[in-house]
Amino acid sequence: MDTAPRVVPKTSLAAVAVTRVVAIVVLLGLSLVTFKYKHSLEPLYGTAPVELHLTKIVWASSVIGSLTPSVPISRATLSLGLLLYALPHSSHWVAVYTGRLGDLIWGPVATHLIVLLPILSLGVAIVKALQEAPYSKDDASAPQSSMTLPVCATAVNALQGLWPAVPVITAQPDYLIFLGLATLCSSLWAIEPFLPNVRPAPRTVLAQEPIEPATPSSKSKKGKKNTPEKATAPVPTLPSRSEPQTENSGNKLRIALLPLFPLLATSIFGVPTLPKPLLQTYTHPLEPLRILSSVRSNYSGVVVVGETFQKTPGQFNTMDHLRYLRAGHSLLGGVWVGPKARAEDPAFLTSDEAGEPLGDSIYTTFTFQEAARLVVKKPGHGMPKNALMIGLGAGIAATAFNRHGLDVTIVEIDQAVYDAAHRFFGLPTPGPGRLFIEDARLWVHNRSSTLTGSSTTTAPVTDTDLASPELYDIVVHDLFSGGGLPAHMFSEEFWVDLKNIVRPDGVVAVNFAGILESDSGKAIVSTLHAAFPQCRAFYDAMEQSKNVTSEFLNWVIFCTPSAEQLEFRKPVEADFLGSYLRRHVLNELPTREADLALVLDSIPEEKRARYLLKDGTNPLGEWQAKEALGHWKIMREVLPHAYWETY
């Protein structure tokens, strides 16, 4: 029995091109969502824990999306939009509760699996459906779905590096990006019936009834031959059509819902955190905590100034009356306020912009940095006259240097950090030309190039850079945040540039929080030792430690370009500025020293080159990421969970 051959619809090249472009746009959107999602978790988990297994989650999502049977593009787009609408709340609250479990390995992984994996899997499934849309099922030229997996995973992971270079993206809050993409997806679903159809149009096929073959010639009773039956004429078959009335009603409903999506984005689906900037003080309903300031940061996610108060009158708690500065999931510093703002003489107390008295620092590390003033200078060189702060924090050391009469220059990359230090922690306004809100690596290199006459600047030299550049007596290098370090600020090339702007008998104080015997500790000590003739290290602890090089401690490493022995004079009354803490820390300085030779001698000769950090080979970021995991737990012990969850 013969039938008409089946006709395969012809694929439209225009449809193929359109779906490829849309698929690329979807991948760009998925990478943007991942980038902003990662950024939104930094205040709760910090950078290193969030990124630790994120790449694996992206690959798992690509596997699921690639192996999923083809999804209806329209419905999948609406589902993706709804997931994106929920993302500001889902990412925040899931991270809050997983963070309370105290496991910063599986906590972020659980958050990724619950929040991010469904979004990426559905997005990859849409990309797969777009690839298949222009082709019929029997078209041999259709792309293989197995190609979706590596392409999508690689694209989402790689394209995240694109977004930090796009100012319009970095300037937007994370939740606005999520809600904007959600509204786009929902709107596309609403107008989908009115868009051109990219699927191959079905062809009209002429179906023929079977033709009975002729029987052998035979005679009837009347002696006549039988003739074959006449073949049936071809009957055209047309594609089925849905009821126009039902289809039009559904389309009208979609259009009616279109104005609802922006309304959802601006009302019901808001942001689960405090408004930024915070216009008035927020008091926590359950904890003795008020938030004085909360602003967005392109570098740490958020910069917060919080303050604790006495919960029960007459009952003092260790954490009462503490004001802290927080960037992301890291404390940059803090001071005691209220009844705990004390000094040997009240006249020595500083005050914030509102006139509230401020007490001693909650961390002794910043007071250790002030010991740079105690370094013995060559005869006839007198006392230090100026200081350079690379990284500001709460401005504790910068304020102290200013009170001692030094001209203080500040290089801080985050405007929000400077604003908080100036407004809430008593940082004096720097003199003209002494405040630079920019990357310190470029600033130091340009200043070094100006002094040495080198033409290999990495950024345009400004008029301020060229105007009488000075050499510094003291440089404080404090860039530790969230357990991580900017690796490019610890390379040998950076230290060479920095030495060029330091006086021959000046001193550089480098802050490091971690374990000296770790890979990152060995690398920092080895590179400083290669760049400076003399270095000495002191640790931050109220009591002496027996195994200082194997414990996680705050360190201040003092180095000098001079070949002379690095010595500290004995502090005098004027060095204390009426502070109980400074008196204790500066007097106890000799008892807090560790022998750096123990660290250097523990490195085998054949491995020493491995620990010398250079711009071309600098694994410090990778090594320090491991240290950041321990730092997260320490921060959660310093302040309760609710303090980290309120920002």
C-alpha cells in the first residue's frame, strides 16, 4: 500500500539567527543574575565562602537544564520572571537561616541549591528550547542538545567578569537588577502571542487514499473483463486551528496583566533589608541594636554603622555601648560610646559629627599601628611630620596621627567608608590635596613614577599627583577586609613603588589578620623581607601567646627601607593621648613581638621562590580565601547573628 512521502518543513535562516541572538541575551542575563546574586550574599557570608563552590552550582544547573525535556518557551519565561521577582527575598532569607547553622561550607552551598540553581536550570532549559525552536523534529541539521551544557556553563561563569567594568550595572542595587529582569521576562510572556513565530510553518500535504492494484484479467459471467476502480482524488489536509475566540481572550488577559508587573516590582516585591541610604536611625525590635547608617558599596556590598545599647537598666553587658563600622561581612573598626567613652582626662575624648563623645578603639590593632611614631629616627631628623594611610577603616590611627600634629594623607577606595569614619568616628577633615578616593595601587605607582621620573605609569597622572609630591615618614597599609586581601597590593612590584615614596628612615606598618605559618602568611613575610632590609612583627592580644605563628591573630608588621636596626623608643605620656588603651598597648609592645626568622627559616630553599609574590605570579588571593573561612566564624563569635543580618 503506497502513501504520499512526508515533507519536512524548511528551516528559516532568519528564525535561526533570531533565536541564536535571543539565546545569547538569555546567557548574558543569567551571568548578570549570578554576578548580582553573589554580590547580594557578601554582607551575610563574605566573598570567599560565597564563591567557594559557586562554579560547581553553575555547572550542575547547566546539566539539569540541558537534560530537561524541551519546555514551552512562553511558560518557562513567565516562571523565570516569577523566580526573579522572589530572588531579593529568597536569597536574603535563605542565607540568613543557613548562616545561623554556622557551617560556612554547606551554608552557602545550600543557599545556592535552593535559590540560584532553579533559576539557572530554567534559564538553560530556555536556551535549549530556543536552539531547537527553528527546526522540526525530523530535521537532521538541528543542533544537538548536548552542546548546550558546556556552552551555557562556560558562558555564565566567564561573562561574570564583564559586569564589574559596566558602570551602569555596578551602580544599580542588586534587587533592582533582579526586579528589572523579572519584569522583562514577565512582559515578554505577556506580548509573546503578538511576536513573530520562529517555529517552521507546517506545510499542506496532499493525502491520497490507497489505490488498489488491478487484479488479473478475468471474465465476468457476461464475458466482460473487470476494470480497476478509479483512484480517489487527493484530499488536502490543513493544519488544525484553535478556536479564535478562546485564543483572543487569553491574549487580552496577558495584555491586561502587563501593567501589573512593574507594580509588583515597586510594591509587593521590595527589598528585605534596610533602605539605602538609611534616612533615619533604625532600632532592632528584638536586639539592643540600632543602625545609624547603611549605604550601598560597590566593593563590599554594604557599609553599616551600628551601635549597641544597654538592654536592661543597671545590668552592663560586654557588648553594650559599642559603635562599629562594618563593610560586607567584616568589622573595620569601632569605638566605645556612652558610659564606656572614658579617658584619663575627659578633655582627651574625641567626638563624632553630632558632638557625642567617643572612647577607645574596640580593637588594639589600630593602636599598634600608632607605634610607628615610636620608631627611632636618625639623629637630627626629629619626629615624624607626615603619614600616609592606605586603607582607612574607622580612621582610628589616622585620627591619632592628626592629634599628634602629623599631616595625614588618606587613600581609600570606598567613599562610603570615608564618609562613615568622618561622620561617626571623629575623623578630622584632611587638608587640601590629602584625600584620594581611588585604588591605592595606581595612586602609589603614579606617585612613585613622578618621583623617579619613570614613564611607565599605569594610569594618567593628575595635577594633584604632580604638585610637589612628598616623601612620607609613616605609611599604614591596612587593607584586610572580610578575611580577604587585595593580592595586587602585596606584590614585590607594589612594595618597590611604595619604597620610592617613603623617607630612607621612614617606616611602613602592614596589617595582616591570619596565621603566619600559613601559605598567605609566609608569602607576605617573604615578599616584605625581599623588599625591605628590616622588618619586625607584633601581634594583637591582651595576653601573651605561646604559639603565635600558628594561631589566627591580628598582626602589624613594621618595615623600613633603612639598613639600620629597626628600633622603637619607650613611649612617653604625650603618646597616650589620655587613653587607657594606648597606655597599655604601647607599654606592652615589646612583649607582643614574634621572631619572623622562625617563619622564613621554615620555608625550604627550593620553595622560597613560590612565596615571593609578583604581579605575574600571585596566588595570595587563592591562599587567603582559605583563611577567610576561619575569619567568618570569628566575626560571628564577635557579634551575634542578628547584628550581621541587619543592614
